[in-house]
Amino acid sequence: MAALTFQDILRDIRNKVLSPVYLLMGHESFYIDVISDYLEEQVLTPEEREFNLSIFYGKDTDIATIISTAKRYPMMSSHNMVIVKEAQHINNIEELLPYVQHPLKSTILVICYKYKNIDRRSRFCKELSRAGVVFEGKKLYDNQVPGWIDDYVKRRGYKIGPGAVQMLADHLGNDLGKIVNEVRKLFINLEKGGEVTTGVIEANIGISKDFNVFELQNALGSKDSQKAYQIVRYFADNPKSNPFVLITGVLYVFFSKVLLWHTLPDKSQKNMASALSVNPFFVKDYALAARNYPPAKIIRIFSFLRTYDLKSKGFQNETTGSGELLRELTWNILN
């Protein structure tokens, strides 16, 4: 049987298809928090929670307490719910095995095991899979983030274009909790069905539509030196909002895709969009960058990126600030 997806689990909870035990684990805590909160909201009414909801934290509880609470029968409710947050701090978590093998049907035990996984091959995981639900929240790769943002915004009834999607992805990274918090700020300032534009983003969450890593990437790709240096000056004046390590990381990914462009024989828009994992809207930008940067130059750029990344961390550099390092890096890329 295929593992349940995040959406599958939310759908089952919504339809009252419930399991007596949930193990929610993985490096992406966003999914764990959403499923746990959704169970709490959907299964018990506010009145029922007073007597039938117990929340424990891994650092402050033990297996005996969890089991004894899970074995209680509900009071004036169909379910007793026990949520164990930060369960990764319980060293002997697998001692829950006897309860997992014979869970109380009227109890819903939710184990939130963040930032790591329990081996699915272990007896504990296998038995838990038989009794309930095992879900692993995986971190998205950087190239998956734009699609996730696009889907998230549209599922909630709003519109968003490729440029705005990329702007958010470049600025916010792959922390889904952070992305959701920032995007919700945008929804507050839009009518239902409105469009999240680069202007809306700039006005509400402090990302400049003219001075961001995405625009620097485009300026370098098109060899627009004037715009590139304008952006670099802005970054130098706002180093906390534009950390050097983020900039070099984005540029490394960008030039890796430009190098890949050179190796692919089928340069149709559809094939290139798939191969580069980008929206077809941006294929033309990579085509332009490929014309401006032959493979030999890109290999040299990778060397510059590694060198200046190390310098930004103090290696063979004690005095040059990140702003000046970025200016030097930009010059080396363009020349």
C-alpha cells in the first residue's frame, strides 16, 4: 500500500477517517505542525478539549505518562487525544511499542517527531504502520519550492505569476513555515481572488522587486553591468537582508543550469524547462545567459563563487567586508 501523502491525511481527517496512532516525523516541521493542529481542531470541539486533550513535550514527559494518559477513556466525547510534541527528545520512544501494538480505539495518539526520522525498518515503525499512520515530512529541494508556492497560493483562491513566485522562492528559501507566514501577510492585503504581484510583495513583506537575488541573477545573465552593480550596492547597504551565503548559493544554482543548457541537444522550450526545473516563462533568460557565458567561463565562475564564499567566512580574509567581496565577485563574473 502506498504511503499516505500530506493531502491524503488531511482529507481523511476531514472525512473523519481517523487512526488511533499517528507518527509524524521528518526534517520539514511545517507538515507535522499542520497535521497535528488539524487533528486537534477537527476531532474535538473546544468544549471537549478541556477534558479530552493532553499535550506533552518530549523534554518534560516520559513513556509511562504518555501510555497511562493514552489509556484513559474519553469524557463526554468520542475521542481522547494525546499529542506528544518535540518527541525526538524522548530517547526511549520505541518503548511505546506495547501500546502501539494494542492501542485504545477511542484514543488518538499523535507523536510529533521533528527534524529527524525513526528508521522505517524498525519493529516500532512497522507495528505503528499496521496500527495507524506513519508520515515523513521531507524538505523540498530548492527547485521544488517555486511549484510549491504556486500551488499553495492557487489552492487558497489567489493568483500569482512566475515572476512573483520566483521572487518569493529566491528570498524565502525552502522553509515552508516561513513561506506560509509571509504569503499569508500578502493575502490579508488582497481581496479573495486577487493576484500576488511583485509590487504586492515589495509593499508588504519587504522584498524589493528591483533589488533582490533574482534580479541580480538576471542582470548577470544578460551582462547588464549597470544594473548588476546597482543591486550589489543595495546589497552592500543592507547586508542583513541579503546574506552573502544566500547570494552565492543562488548564483551557483543559476550558473549550474546555464552549464547544463550547453550540454543538452534538445533546446526546445518544453524540454529545457523540464531539464532545468524552471517555469517555461524563464527559459529565455537561461538561453541569453548561455549565449553570454561559454562553458569554460562558467567553470571559472564556479571557482570564483567558492573562493569568495570562503573569504566571506574569514578564510584568508580578515578585513574585507561582504559588500566589497560582492563587488569583486560581480566584476569577476562579468569580465
